[in-house]
Amino acid sequence: MRRASLLAEAAAHAPRMRAELAALVERESYSSDLPALHSCADLVAELGTQAMGSPPRRLESAGRPHLLWPGSGTGDVLVLGHFDTVWPTGTLARWPFEVDGELATGPGVFDMKAGIVQLFAALRLLPSTEGVAVLLTSDEELGSPSSRALIEDTARGCRAVLVPEPSADGALKTARKGIGTYRLDVGGRAAHAGLEPHKGVNATVEVARQVLRIAALGDCAEGTSVTPTVLSGGSSMNTVPEHASVRVDVRAWSAAELERVDAALRALEPVAAGARLELDGGINRYALESAYSAHLFASAVREARALGLGPLRGAAVGGGSDGNLTAGLGVPTLDGLGAVGDHAHAPGEYADLSAMPQRAALLAALIGRLLGTGRGTGR
């Protein structure tokens, strides 16, 4: 099955992978900068065309570019990722792409531009890309508001979804928590804080009471976190606040827990007479439960062993990705197939260049196993 030669071929691609990574990181792609996203999409499309042998369909939604290389039909293997980053345009000026030994740093290098480079290298290692669909989006870091329908429509009918998001200290991500996002708005009644505070309904006091109720919905034993985050209220120092709000982040390992918290938030009632509550938001994405990744992970373990890469670990993580969306459809999904490195979304994020050919070979071997095509001679 040519596993040894596959790894050697991947190693031969290392200089090209490094050059492509530098070019991608140096093409900034902040999620909220549409011109930058279009510019980065141009480069991603060019690199992907070389790997796939054909240009992508460039699909726009809400002004955002998404790139789709459609497969040959039902039963495709979908490789799903994103090219937007959390780093504001201009970050590169103070933190340029740099290589120190085998470690590359720069905005977005780990999450997830190294994963995109590894993906394209893997595709070049296959004898054919028939049966492989690739979707790269530009709003994952925002929660995929414009690409969600595209992701779900593309994933339906696929036999598997592989996600080259960053690994967890080298481990593949076999489970991810589901996410709920909410905003609770509190309405009160304004009054002069010095002359007649008793005539007011203090929205800040009310939101404080609700924050305690909300935080109590978490369940450590179940791994469910309910975290009040951004808090605001009031308009002036000497006015009883008429408005206040709190944002809430919910994470859980199961659909049942997400739905329990969702129902509890919707059942909140005011404490103070005259106060009003309005809840916005809901369950953003269900969990990627281990049942949907188990078979794919077992296949990846076998391929890693055959490639001589040593033991392959799996990990359950709290952060979500677009893999949650596909697992939520019931499509087998394996995440974390991207870069080995650390510090995603943080200064100093880095990717291990020495691991990139190995991970490209693993992805190629896994795709080949799923499609039953074996390993290619490379292109």
C-alpha cells in the first residue's frame, strides 16, 4: 500500500509547504475585513487549484468568499476548514511570519493556515482527487453565520468529514463541546438616583441577580459551563439604570445538556417588580460527540501506525469548530487533523514545521482508506 514511500513523498514536499505557509500567513485574513478575506481567498484558490487540478466554485454570502471544490457526488469525503483568522489587519506589521529552527510563528499560522497547507499537500499525494470535496470558509471564527447552510448542504450525503483544524498538542480532536450563545436584556425604569431612586426599577441590580441564577446553571460533573461574560448597564452616574444586559457563553458535551440550559434560560423571570427580561440567542452548534468520530479515529490510528508515526492520541476539547455542524447532521466527523503546535488565538502561536509532512501523509492515507483508492504516486 506504499505507506513508506508516501511518507517519503510527503517529506519531499516540505520546502514547498514552508513556502506556501509563509505566503498564506503573509496574506492577512481577519474575519471582519472583507477586502482582506477576498485577497486571501485569491491565494487559497490558486494553491488549491494546483492541488485539485481544477479551480474552486467561489461562493459569496453576505459579501464573504467561500471556496468549494465539489466532489463527484454522494459518498464523497469532505475536507472542511477555514482561512479567516482572529488577528486584526495590521498585526503582521508588528508580528511577521518567522521561522526559528522547526517552529514557524505568525498570525494564523496554527489556526489554521498550516492545516490548509497540509491539506493541499495531502491532495497532491493522492493518485486522484475524485471523490474528495473541499470547502474552505471565511467566517468560522465568527461562528459561521454566512457559511453554515453551505457547510450543512455540502456535508449531507458525505461518507465522512475530515477537519484539518489544529491538533490538541498533537492529538486529534475526537470530541468537541457544543456551544450556546445568548444575550439577556433587562429593562427597568429610570429615576433620579439622588432625588427619588425609589421610583426607579434598577436594571443593573436586576441583571446582577440574574447573573447569579445563570452561573448556577453550570454542572461541573457533566462538564457543562455556563459563563456570564460581557456585562453592561446604566447611562449616567446619577440615574437609576433603565437598561442592562449580559452575554452568556454555554458549553456542554451533549445535546441534552445544551437543551437543559437553553430551557432554563428561557424560563428566567424577573426578581424585581416592574423589571422586564428579553433573551436573544440560542444553541449555536451541537457537540461533536465521540460516537461520530470513533470509527474514523480508529482508521487514523491504523494509518499512523502503518506510516511509522508512532501512537496517535485522541482528545476531547471545549472549543467548537465547523466539525460540530457536520457531526450534528449525523455525518462521521474527525477533527484536529491539522498542525502540531500551540497558542491558538494568542500571541506567539506557532506550528511545528517538522510535523507538517507527517500530518499531510496521514491525511492522504486516511482519505485513501476511506475512498478505497490506496496511496498515490504523488503529483
